[in-house]
Amino acid sequence: MSAIHIDETAGSDTTGRGTAEQPYQSLGVALFTHGASASFLTRKDSSGTYEEPTQSSVKKAKKTAEGLEKKRKKADELERAEAEEKEKRQQVLEQSRKIVLVEDESLPKASKAKIVHLEPLRSQRVRVFGWVHRLRVQKGLIFIVLRDGTGYLQALLSGTSTQTYEALTLSLESSVELVGTLQAVPEGKTAPGGHELIVDFWRLIGGSPGGDDAFSTKVNEHSDPSVQADLRHLVLRGETASSVLRLRAAMLSAFRQSYATHNILEVTPPCLVQTQVEGGATLFKLDYYGQPAFLTQSSQLYLETCLPSLGDVFCVQESFRAENSHTRRHLSEYTHLEAELAFIDFNELMHHLETIICETVDILLANPASAALIKQLNPTFEPPSRPFMRMSYEDAITWLTEHQIQRPEEDAEGNVIKDAEGKVKMVDHAVGDDIAEAAERQMTDIIGKPIFLYGFPAELKAFYMKKMPAKDGKLTFTESCDLLMPNVGEIVGGSMRIDDMDELMAAYKREGIPTEPYYWFTDQRKYGTCQHGGYGLGVERFLAWLANRYTVRDCSLYPRWPGRATP
Ligand code: 4AD
């Protein structure tokens, strides 16, 4: 047998084979691998020659080899124990299949209830259905937090209930039926609703996978945003996402309540339209039985037609914007709360808006369920105080300049100008400039309270807006207002509308809008015109403000943004 080679410098204990070409690095590993009967040759490095190891180095190497042997034995033992454990678990699982739970008919009849309705049923037998939201197995007991969409319920399984095959393989997000006695939790302990279900019978309705497909492996706070977007249907099961949606429902209901107290009627305008409201650049176009049509950008024009028939109206309708905006406050489809009011002036419009918003917030805070959601999602929320601050567009331009909040300089084509190093050139705002999202948000965040920004130049605004009485300057300003909220920026856009026929005709012409498709809108000026105004509120933006969410994407059930229409 040829000798085993060890080169203490160039050898390797992982890839070495003991040949002169592939020596080991340490004598210990060589000894452990080939046994004491082999003969060994060592050298310090390639400048030396291979020689038999000294006695002392053999002694040292023996110790290393013994340590390695011990380690190997331990690993073997562990492997064996694991195999045994697996086998044992397999046997337990086999045995568990024989255990069949049967509901005890001699017990008092259980009443079926949703979790939110359980409190009056304390000390009684109840039957609840839901999903396993949390699961903990401890000392022969199974603790479940059940979720049924109306709330969370802690449940305790013990005895044979924990020994069935279903119990041993139960996983998060499985759907189950739980039957048992509802007990108030002892003093000093907490549980959702203040009670706990002591289960005496339960049934698995639909299992949920473990392993790589397990719910908690797929959906967790570390998963990639695009994965979370693909798995929105599962993300929605989480406590935060579902609370946001629950608050959204409460918020819409509170808005409806506020409108009802002011005799403003809800209507449902169409989504498929053949007219634009907010400019052609953001229209989603489609073929409608061979004719061009669009997805609505705003229901405003339809609401205006309702005034002579139904009086003041509002709607909650989806609006669509084909803008390539990837910001945290833009969606391609959003829920638009719009209202239109007849025989009002600009001041009354702003006063009404502030009233509706504050009354809606008051309703939400007065209701314990929605107040708790706001507290959970936005613990430091303070209802805004009235009247909201009012700031004219021209004053805002001055404010921005004074606070050195600048805008990127643009060339004649509207392209951002960069210097030689690729840095964007910033310049002061001037009257006539659009106040872009970044500047608007900076201003709102510094001021830290709702702001009515009003009186934008006509050039920056939609065709239908009523002009302010002319001033000396070249620019014409409009009776328009945006409501800006801290953390979000613009949440409402509103204005008084052109009510004069000639003025409207001139506006169509200025914007290059063909009058023909708008005949029904124009007719409002022909058949008894009236001074009127209205607004649109972005539901997701309002919710982002109320629930302190970073992005409107978290405030929509299934948000759509450029490139995303799934799930
Ligand atoms: O300012 P906007 O474009 O106004 C209108 O559409 C008017 N016709 C409404 C009316 O007077 N009836 O949009 C109104 C509001 C904005 O303030 C914003 O909150 C929201 O709609 N909004 C969007 N929300 C999410 N994603 C988008 N892409 C949005 N565009 C507007």
C-alpha cells in the first residue's frame, strides 16, 4: 500500500485524497480517514521533502482523529434517532387514523354563531366555523386562534380531540368547525373578546398545505413585494390587510351616512363612456361594438345631469386612469367618491367638503368597532379641526419659494434638464407652474394639517372649471380646490363648473374637444342652468391618510397599477 501524503500548506482536508498530487492538509484527518495501519508522509510545504511524521505529531493527530470519530458517531446516532422518531410519528399517525371523534349528543345543543356574536353566548355550547389563524401545540394541548371574518376566537383542544389524524396534521389556514363551551378567560389573562372556546368536538373541513407550500412560508413580511402582489388573495387573510379593508367598508358606510343627513342622494353612473373628463392622456380606450369608448375617468359630468332631477347627488364608482405613474398614491383603477351640488358658490363648496369629511370621521370615531380599527392602524390619529386651512395657489408658490422647495427645470418639450453629471437641475416655482407631487407632499407634511389649496391657473386644469373674476395679470385662475392631507397629499379635487353656455363652448374649443359627444352635458346649460360645483375624493388616498398606510396599493382590495391587473 502506498503512503498517504500530507502537505500542511498546499494540501486540503476536504478535497485531498492522500496522493502526492492531492495531499491532505492535516495528519489528523488522514489518520481518521485511513486508519492507524496506513503509512503517512508529511511535509511543511512544497520546499520541503515528504518524511515520516514525528512521534509527537502522530500523538497529536491521534487525538484529532479520535475527536472526529466521536463526532461521526454522534451524527450517526442523531440520524438513527431521527429515523426512529419519524417511524414513531408514522406509527402514531397510523394509530391516530383509528381515532374518530363523535359529537356527544347528550350535551346541550350548540348554537351556531359568528365570532362577533359570541359574547351573549358565554357559558353555553356554541358551534363556530372559520380558518386556523394561529396554531400552537403544547403539552398535549392544541391552542387555535380561529378567524371567521367577523373576529378572532381563541380555542383550546385537549384529550382525544388532539389525537386524531386531523389534529396531528393540522396546519395554518385550514378551515374547521369547532364546537364547545364558551368560557370567559380567567382574570389576568387575555384573549380576543375576553373568552375562550373549550372544544369538545371539532371537524376539519378543508386542510391547508405544510412544507414549501405552507401559508406562512409563502406569505410573510419578508416576502418580495411582487410576490406579495401576486399573492394578494392570501395576504388579505392577514390581520393588517383585513383591518384596512374592514375600515374601508366602515368609511364608505360613514360617508353614505353623512350624505344621507344632508339629503344628498346616491346614484350609480356608468363606467363605459364616450366622453372624457380629465384629459385624453389618461383615457383607457376600448372598442365598444365597433365604436370608440372609454373607461370612465370621473362620473362628474353624469352627476351634473342629475341635479335638476334628483337634487344634490353623490356616487361611489370606479374611475380609471391610464397614467404611467408608479407612485405610492396612483392607481390605474381607483374608487372615486364624487358629489355634485346645485345653487352653491365656491365658499359653500369648500365648507360642505370640510363638513362631510369631519362628520364622516366623527361617525367612525363614535363607533367602537371602527374606532378600534383606527387605533390599531393609526394609533396617533387626531381628527382634523375645522375650518381647514385655506391657501391660494399663488400663496403656495410663494410659500414653496420661501421654504426653498424647488422643482426640476424642464425644457420646452417638458423634459427634465440634467447637468453634465446627470444631476437634475432644480429651480424655484413660479406662478403658472404645476405643483408636482413631491413639492406638494413636502409642503403638506411641513404644515402638518389639511390644506385647501385653491385657485389654480386655468391652463393647468380641466376644461369644465369655472374661472375666477379676471385680475390684472395674464393668467386666468379657476374656482378649483384640492384638499391636501399630511402623508398623502391631494385626496380631493373639486371645483365650481362653467354654467354659461358660451363659456362652455369656448372651453371645448380651447381644449380641442368635439362638442357632439357632449350634447347631453351641454344641455344642462340649455335647459335651466344653475351655479353648481362638486368634487372627487380618492377613496384609497383618504384611507391611506386615515389608516396611515404608506401606499394606496394597501388600501384597495385588488389594486391595479401599470402592468398589474392580477389577481
Ligand atoms: O383631481 P381629479 O382628477 O378630479 C376629477 O376627476 C374630478 N372630475 C372630480 C370631480 O370634481 N367630480 O381626481 C379626484 C381625486 C383626486 O384628488 C385623487 O384623490 C383621486 O381622485 N385620484 C386618484 N387616486 C388614485 N389613483 C389615481 N391615479 C388617481 N387620480 C385621481
